[in-house]
Amino acid sequence: MDTAGLVKVPGGRFIMGASDFYPEERPVREAVVGTFWVDESPVTNALFREFVADTGYLTVAERPVSAADYPEADPSLLTPGSLVFHQPHGPVDLRDPRNWWSYTPGACWQRPEGPGSDLTGRDDHPVVHVAYADAHAYATWAGKELPSEAQWEYAARGGLAGATYGWGDELAPGGRRMANTWTGDFPWQRLDGDCDRTSPVKSFSANGYGLYDMIGNVWEWTTDRYALPSPGWADQPCCSGGSRPENETPSSVFHVVKGGSFLCAPNYCRRYRPAARQPQSLDTSACHLGFRCVVREE
């Protein structure tokens, strides 16, 4: 096995979940994982470009949209595209994500902000606008897999048992920023002056296992299905809502995503923690959604 870019994480038991944040993180329970290897950082644009060049793969955000799959959708939106964050000019109602999210025709991994944007200077940023099928296809091509939720959380904890964050119990120890998360009042005020997008991988310190960007930057897909409904989950403004219909489609099946992103903020979404989780429909792609891969040790 080629272990370039991979970090070996020794298996073990750990306490998974949290009891003092969001209801979907409960119950706190013991989990066991075997030894595995994990990408030291999220899959980058440069790596994803190699995959596309080798296979000719077309991501979900680039494929034609079928009206049969979205019978209630606005016909004008039945065109290839993805979800893009747009920073409002002032305070908005945090109960309505439409105040900062918009479905943008033409947005995809190669055009993160939509038509007219590109990846210039972003080869070392995490690839975004990847739906679950896109992440799975890349992992298969690379001879890897996507992580389970337990594997992901265990790796994100970096060996710190019971710590709130991947580096300890303080969000910003000594005032030091530890991950690419939102500073200021989301979604209109960014105090650190950073642009409202991903940062290059490895811009912040690695955790105890030598893994980068497990917290913040981009949400990451896992293989675990999200059990719906979960008490209170549909009322959380940063999560998708709705009940599962009798006949499943990619838009009605949800998997767990982990880690939070550059859009997570103390006043809105405190999901920049190893225990945090949220549901994401399999056909969703967005400017803050990426992935990394694992290899299970035989």
C-alpha cells in the first residue's frame, strides 16, 4: 500500500458524542475502531483534478438535472449548479438560510463561486461542491474508502479523550485561531478580514495524530446514514429539513457530515468540534462541503 499523504491512526476505544451542545450529538457512548490510515488533509483541488483527468468524471453539480427527481422545484433552477454562500451586507434573520445561501447555476468544483470564477491559486485548497457520489467515486479510484462517522470522530479527536475541540477545551487558546472558522457575527461580519471561503490545507496546526483541517475549512462526508428524524434536528437553522418520503431518492437519503466549515460561528453553528454532526442529503453539493479518505488496515 502506498502510504504517501496518509497517517496511521491506531485503533482503540473512545467516548463518542457530546451531551452539552446539540441534541443530535447524544447519547454519549463508547465506540471502538480498528487501526486505519487516513488522508492527512482533505482532498485538494489538485488531487481531484488528477482524478477527473484520468477518468473523465462529471460531478453531480455538472450533470443535467431531471425534473422527475425534483417535481416541486422551480423549473428555472433545473439546471446544473450548486449551493454558494453570499455574504449579506448586514444582520439578517438566522432562521432563514436563504438569506445567505443560493442555488447558483454553473457553480461546481471548477467554478466555486459560479460562472466567471475558477481555481486560480487554489490548487492546495480542499475541493468543494462534491456530492456523496463524487467523493465515493474519487475514493474508489484512489483505492481508498470514505470514513465511517466513528473513524472520523476518533481521528479528529487526535488522542484527546473528552476534549471539546480537536486541540483542547478552549476555542482559541491564548487568543490563537486554531482552524478556519467564522470570526464575527455570521453571516455578515467577518472580523479577521479573511475572504469567505476555504483556506489552503495545512494552514493551521495538525492535531495529535498529525492530521490537518479536521475542524473547520470544509464539512466532510462519512459513510454513515443519518437516522431521521432526530429530536430537534429539523429546527436547527444550519441543517436541511424534511422527513424521508416512502420512496427514497438521493435528495431524501441523508448521510452524516462532520467537522464544520469556514461558515461555522459561535453565534450560529458551533459545529467546529469532533463530536458535532449534521445530516446532508446525498445529492447536495455546496461551497463548504468536501471530504477525505481512509484505508482500513488488514
